[in-house]
Amino acid sequence: MNCDFLVIGSGIAGLSFAIRAAEHGQVILISKGQATETNTWRAQGGIASVLPEGFREQGDQVESHVEDTLDAGAGLCDEQAVRTILTEGAETIDELITCGVDFDRDGDHYSLGKEGGHSHRRILHAKDTTGKEIMQSLLATASVHPNITILEHHFAIDLITSSKLGAASEDRVLGAYVLEKQSGDVHIFRSDRVVLATGGCGKVYLYTTNPDSSTGDGLAMAWRAGATVANMEFVQFHPTCFFNPAATGAAARSFLVSEAVRGEGGILRGEDGKEFMHRYDRRKSLAPRDIVARAIDHEIKRTGAQCVYLDVTHKPTGFMRERFPHIHQTLLDFGLDCEKEPIPVVPAAHYQCGGVLTDVDGRTDIRGLFAIGEVACTGLHGANRLASNSLLEAHVMARRALNKVIRVHPLNKQASQVPDIPAWEHGDTAPHDEQVIIYHNWDEIRRLMWDYVSIVRTSNRLERAANRLSNLRREVRSFYWGHRVTSDILELRNLVASASMVVDCALRRKESRGIHYTLDFPDKDPRQCQPTTLRRF
């Protein structure tokens, strides 16, 4: 299957790129599940941006947004990337509104929220389902465009590159092998312009706010193809995931209570009903996520409690129902009225701050391969992402990546000769008959990552994780090469690769910085103020 642009991933980054690219050529966008099974769809809080004068909070400036982002990133942000991306925020908001996104308003002005680490109110939102509102608008636009083909339930297995085919010239991307899940057939998708927009790897952890699709697929594919990966030790834990041990089903166990709830006055309290965040940071419950998550983790371990509580009972009756209708109703469905009783919460893995290393236009070090959104490491987030910068980055990078693709890989240019791409060869013609082994290994990866590579780390735990993951990689390799590929085997393969990258980067960083905190090196080391990079070849 040939196309001008192959987009892998259907969140805000992938859809935004596809819509723009469709004005220049044929686009195929593939999603391994339903197109809505993304972190974007689940995003509650909103999108951070400094609006033009007259629409922003008094005193707010792009420079203030830059300073907040750099502060949260703990010295590891690329300042030029930060300034470039944040400066284009207002343009992103205009484009989303033009596309049909309906942000909340207070009269003639947009209703602006505030979240942890922000010095001003600058979060645009659509109640507490901002991501869903954005995706519905983008999907409605993409679905009717004649130049866009959206293929759901298509799982990208591996990138095809000239170096893998033995070509001696500059390494470049040629497309991807893709599993059609319904038939089990593997197809060649041929394109000189491939965009990874696959999201992160939150499912490497036992407890996460991410959907089941977040298995690090794009990250693992890029690494296997020889792209550089950076800063994978920085996995952000969201401080307030709803804690309900009696709940069944992944959605119930991973329900996020937006940081915007604290921005609107929610207070974190211990099991004794007393506030505790003042002991950790002057900003109390509105400190950046790394500080709040570590504080909650410490309080739970100090007191022996199972959770802490997010209290909004002091707010006027009806406030939560009006401002956060999705959160309010979901908690009611679980039997909790948050306007009358505090919400039990615990931290959970939430966002991958590292990823495939790119420039500020999304370019990787493989010609023709771009990465945008959570899968990419642009330098914006550094050692800890500032709340609500992710949707902004994804949309800005989609625009910048398309502009760069058109300039450096113009469609009217005669393509150089393409090596013959061999058809996919399955291992065994039969699927793997020991499904229990795959599920056991999946569970083991997630448990060891939670126990050994979580909010607080030690060198001993990291070494244990590295040793076990090494063994698991060998087992998974035998599944992959010895049997017909299935989505379960592919996800397991990508999970173990992603988990290994997190551990390898964490072992290399002999300091505590941002969301990487180790008891063996509890202080920040100025000599290590540079990215941690990995490359397979």
C-alpha cells in the first residue's frame, strides 16, 4: 500500500498532522485499535497557552509560561525548544477553534484554569473532557477528507529502512510492516514520509492512567530502527488517580482526577484529615507533579495508609457537577459523592517525558522519519512536564513537522531508487498456543516496574529490574521469531523494550532530578545537566 504520508497513531498529534498533510498528498493514518483509544481522548484538564492581550489573565506573558516550564523541567529543558513551542500556542488555539473545538467561556472571554506549576490561569478547557472535545472535532474533519484514509485495528510491527535492506546510502525510512488484526495478514505500507504519533508507554507500569494501547509501540519501533532515544528515566506519575480497590476493570482502576480540581481549590489531606503539602512545597497542592507525587508517596509510606484524599467538600454545592461533570458523574457511578466526601487518590504512571529524540520540527536521525506528541523528546518537558503542555506540544509539533516535511522531502521531487522490500515472513504458521505465558510475562513486567522503577528508586532495585528484563527479552524474542505474530506478542515485545529503556536511562543518571528520584543519589548534580541518550546501533 503506497501513500505520500504514513501516520502511525490517531491522537491529537497524528490527526493534526494528517489533516494538514492531506492538503499536499495522500495520507494513510493507522491505529492499532479504535481511533479514539488514545491518551488525548482521556485528557481532562485542558491545553495551556498564553492568549493574545485582552484575553489572557492580567500579568501573564509567554515569558511567564516559559519560566514555569523551565522550572518544572528541573534544568533539563531545551530552552530554545521551549520558547519556540510556547510562542506558537495562540496560533494552535486559533486553529483548534477553527476546527470546531468549543472551549468553555465566561461571557466574551475564555474560561481559564490553573494547574500545578503554573503562575497564572492559562489552561483552556471544555469542562473536564477537553481531549475528547478536541478529538471529536479533529476526527470529524479527518474522516471526510478525500485524501485521508483511516485504518483502525492495524498494528505497525516495524519500520522499514534502507539500512535494514542492506542499502549502502544514507539510512532513510521506506515505510512499515503492518499487521491487519482481523485477518492476521501483514502488509507493506510504503512511504518516504513516516510520522510516529503513537503516544507513550504507561502500560509498562501496574498502575497507570493510560489506556491499554499505551505500550510504547512507536518508541520501540524507532529504537529497533536505529533512532536515538533520550530521557526515558523521566516517567511522570500523576498525583491523583482515583483509589478504589474494590473496582473491577482497567477503566475503573485508572480513572484520573484532573489536576485542574486542585487548580480550582481542591486540597490534599492525609488519612487524619489534615493538609500535608505545606511541609513539602510553598505552593502546597499546586506544586509541580513530581513534588506532589513524591509527597503523596512519602505520606502513604510514613503513615501506612493506602491512599490520601483530595478534598473539594468546601466548594459550593453544585460546583463539581458544573465545572467537572465527567469526574463528578464517574465518581457517583463508583458510589462516591465528591461534594460530600473527599476523593481517595494515589499516584499512577501518566506521561512519558522522554522518547524518540527529535529537533523542534519533529525530525529524528533517520531520514524521512518524524516523531510528534508523547512518543517524541523535543526538549520541552525536560525532567518533568508542566501540566497541560502536552496537548499544546502535540498540535504545535504537528504543524512544524508538516512544514519541515514539505521543505526537505517535497512530493514533486523524483524519489531515489528504492530497494526491493521483501514480503513479511511469519515464524511458525500457527499462533502461539501458550497464551498464559504471554499474560504472565506482561504482568511480571508491569509489577517489577512498579516495585523497582517507580516514584522512588534505588540502584539495587534498578539492577534487579535490569537483570529480570534481560531474561524477559530473551523469552519474548523466542515468542516473536518462533510463532505467527499476534497483537499480544507485539505489545509484549514493545513493552519489554520500553521498560528496558526506562531502566537503562535510570541507571545512567546518578542523581535525582525532576521525576527521577533515587535514594542513592538524592541531590541534583550540575555535571549531569544533559539528556540521557540511547541508541541501538
